[in-house]
Amino acid sequence: MVARDNTVAYDGLRLQLPPSPMRAHFVRVWVKLRHYPDGTLAVLSRSWLELMVA
């Protein structure tokens, strides 16, 4: 779940979600994180839209 400061915790890190034209914020939204073999992370919203790739 996205924290009140619009961040997601993963493996000891806090990832800040960037601004989106879809919503003003993602506070309390359940998201899915994907860690790809090349080391990139993707944060996906419930509708599985990609919110962020790092």
C-alpha cells in the first residue's frame, strides 16, 4: 500500500511515486511491485497501469 507521503517500501528502500495525470496522489492505494532480472523495478496500480519504473 502507498504510504501517506506517496512512497512505497521495497527491500529496505522507500520509493517516491512521481506525479501522475491519473490522480493527484496514490495514498492508500494498493500497488504491485515487479523486480525484473535486469534490476529495474516497476510499480503497478490495481488496474495494472505502470506508475513508475526505476
